[in-house]
Amino acid sequence: MNQSSPRVVILKTGTTYPGIKDQFGDFDEWFVRGLSPGLDITVLNTEAGELPGDPADWDGIVITGSPAMVSDREPWSEKAAEWLTQAVDKSVPLLGVCYGHQLLAHALGGEVDYHPDGRESGTHRVVLLDSALDDELFHGMPDSFNAQLTHKQSVLRLPPDAILLARNEFEPHQAFRVGKCAWGVQFHPEFSEAIMRAYLGVQAPDLEREGFDSQAMIDSVTSSPDASGLLKRFSTVVIENRAS
């Protein structure tokens, strides 16, 4: 039996604001911090066209958020979507976050576009559905939990055969699963409170123009340990799947 660490690839689909990157690092670093240290992690710049060969060569796949929009159907994004369909077909444990969540849905026949009610940003409650009770990633989590969110686009229609796992008042598709072990989550398990506040600070002028009270949103940011714990949970799925 191969005793090497499970191999996980992070598909990096963009980069954060320069000021946030200077202070906190970039998207991939936030995921590395949250995933298990027992994983052998490789980061590929998917926005620059990098894709990791045969999905079956990996024990786990993570797709980050991005400032890009899935509905723009950039060539690099569409190629990544095609690759994700192969990964799902081969039952490689996969977690798409925000853009990654939307790209997974788009790849498998769902619909992604701007949310009709605009932006969701800040700390919000996410509610699990009964379908999450026996889900490998979500089982045992609280019925509802805090999560950090920032997005304008959403999964407007789930792919065929997708299982809806979580929602909230604003966003009907906060989490879903396709197949045995491919998940999409709209919220950001990789965000700390400090990163969320920093995002709201950068977004403040736009938030004010859109009718939000940006300072109240910053003040209302709170911890989201259950959402953040999803990265360790996914690590466990990867490790157990490799061992089976």
C-alpha cells in the first residue's frame, strides 16, 4: 500500500484585491491554511490555462473563488468546466467554492448568472436541509451556521440530478452535491473574520451605491467556525476515500 500523503490539487481561478493579498496572502494560501496538513497540495493557476492532467491522478480537487464571472464563459473557464465533468465522472472528491461552486454547476448543465436581487456580502446564516443529514461532507453539522459570503452571481438552476444541501433566505442554492463526492458551496469556508472585514472595506463604495450600510456590515461580521471547518471535513473525505 502506498503510504504517501493524499494528493490534492487547488485550481486557482483568480486572485484577490492587491491590498488584501499584501496583508493576508492569496486565495490558494487561505485554502492551504484550512485544509489538513496531512495532504500533499499542488496549486495550479487555472486562470492562466493550467489544468492538472487526468483527474484520476489526484485524490482530491478544490476550486477557488474568483473575481471573474462564470457567465462570461472565458476560454480558460470553459476548459476548466470540461475538466470538472471528467473529475465528477471519475468520482474524485471535489469541492468548488463560490466561483468553483458556480463553475461546477455550469459544467454539469446548471444555470449561472447574476442574482436577481444583487449582491450578498458579509456574515450570514446558512441553513442545512434534511438531505444533508446523511451527506458525507455535511453530516453532523448544526442545522444552521454562520458563513462568510461575497458574490453577485449565483447558481440560478442546479444541474440535473444534483442534491440541494443548504440554502438561506437570499440564496436558494448555498450548497449542493453531484454524484458521490463532488460538492459546491456558495459561501467561503476559507475566509477568516479579518478577510471578510477587509473585503467589505474594499467594497464599501459600491455597497453604499447599492443601498447597503457598509459600516454596519463590517460591524456585523462574526466568526464562522462551522463553515471554516468544512475544509477539514473535506480533507477527511479525501483521506478516507484514498484509504478505501
